[in-house]
Amino acid sequence: MALLEIRNLKVKVEDTLILKGVNLTINRGEIHAIMGPNGSGKSTLALVLMGHPDYEVVDGDILFEGESILELSPDERAKKGIFMAFQYPYEIEGVRVSQMMWKAVQSLGWDMSPVEFRKLLRSYYEALGIGDFIDRELNVGFSGGEKKRSEVAQLLTLKPKLAILDEIDSGLDIDAVRIVGEALTKAKEENPDLSMLLITHYQRILNYVKPDRVHVMVDGRIVLSGGYELSLKLEEEGYEGIIRSLQVS
Ligand SMILES: Nc1ncnc2c1ncn2[C@@H]1O[C@H](COP(=O)(O)OP(=O)(O)OP(=O)(O)O)[C@@H](O)[C@H]1O
Ligand SMILES: [Mg+2]
């Protein structure tokens, strides 16, 4: 059974159809990358998978471990093992990283003392070079790259079955791309069953977390899929050339 199966998914936002029939299957342990021009619907897909209330599913289905999750709240989806790192992480004043994460693991039913948990959380934040950040307000005043590192540290801590990472590499300096890439590789080594859906504009992060499949989204549809080599081709030729060649053929 596939871990995630997206069937003919059509999604509206404020009366505009954004996703126009997306099909995608991710098996346990697979890494899939989605690339595509600005505004093609990549973040919309990620947010719909997580159950964002602004997005209305008008057709199709999303199955996780064989069961439809369309009726589940974001919280319930998280409990099933779906994690999402946002393209634009929310800033929440008055809530420290450690408090938010403690709440998250409590709702997941983890049996761990607060002291033990703090140690674990700190170790993952340290691995991303931001150990002290666990006592800061969530994302408040974090630089773009610090927010992304923090999201990855949360992923490492929570150990989901499926990690949806929306432009986890945007705003990262060259060293940070390596740090984040290596952290994701390590997460995968620790848990070979971890599946990932990586949304990215740049091929570089894929050198660290090599995708099994690469998909190109254009105008709310996946128009082309291939292996890792497709990401190299896109980097070289851009979307326009590839879209044109699809229209010709
Ligand atoms: N809440 C919303 N209200 C109105 N329009 C929206 C909303 N969310 C998404 N859209 C529109 O849907 C389209 C797809 O947006 P989306 O953010 O999914 O693109 P994307 O592929 O992630 O782009 P980028 O590469 O720039 O991040 C865009 O035209 C966007 O303006
Ligand atoms: Mg986006």
C-alpha cells in the first residue's frame, strides 16, 4: 500500500481553481521532489495535504496509508505522521519554540519527561547550529535561513512518516544548504521509512537528498515526471524549454 496517494485532486481558493487534477503516489521511504514555476500550485498542494482551511477540495481524494484524510483536521493529520515545513513559517509571539514543541509531542502522546524532551530538542537544534533558539519566541525575529533550520530541527525531533518541505532551501546560505541537506540525509539514515515531498526551485538541495522521482508542476497539474536526472535537465534548460517541448510532442 502506498503511503500517500493523491487522486485527481482539484482545489479551489476563493472561487479560482488552482489545482486542476493532481495525481501523485509516494511509497514508504521514497523521496519525491516537485519543481515548477512561481504560482503553479506547489504550495497550494502542500497546504491542502496539511488541511489548510482556506483551500477547498472540489474533486479527487488524498489517501494516507490507504485512508482518506480529507475530513481530518491539521492536528489529526499531524498525529497520523504528516509533517510540514512551511515556505513562510509563521511567527508566534509569546510562545517559545520549546513550549510549542512540548505541546506537539504531548498531543502525539509521547511518554517523555519535560527535561528529557528539552535535551532531545536542544540536540537537534544544535545539529542545525541554532541550539539556543529553543528558548526564543517561535520564529520571531529569526532570519529567513534560521526559520528554515528551525523547521528542519522540528522535523528531526518529531520523526514523522511523511515530511512535506516547501522550499526548505530558500534563503539559505551555501553552508546552510549543506547543513540542512546533511540533516535531512541523517534523518533518512536513522529512519529509512521516512518519505519526503520536497518542493524546490533549485537542484542543489537534491544533491544531498537524492529524489527517487522528480515532478514538474505547471498551472495546477503535474505535466512531467522523471528521475533525479530530470532536476539536472531543468536546471540546465529551465521550465520554458521543457514546457515547449511537451507542447510540440
Ligand atoms: N489564499 C489564496 N488566495 C488567493 N490566491 C491564492 C491563495 N493561495 C494561492 N493562491 C494563488 O494560487 C496560485 C498558486 O499559488 P502557490 O502558492 O501554490 O504557487 P507556488 O507554485 O507555490 O509558487 P512559488 O514557487 O512562487 O512559491 C497563485 O496564482 C496564487 O496567487
Ligand atoms: Mg510556493
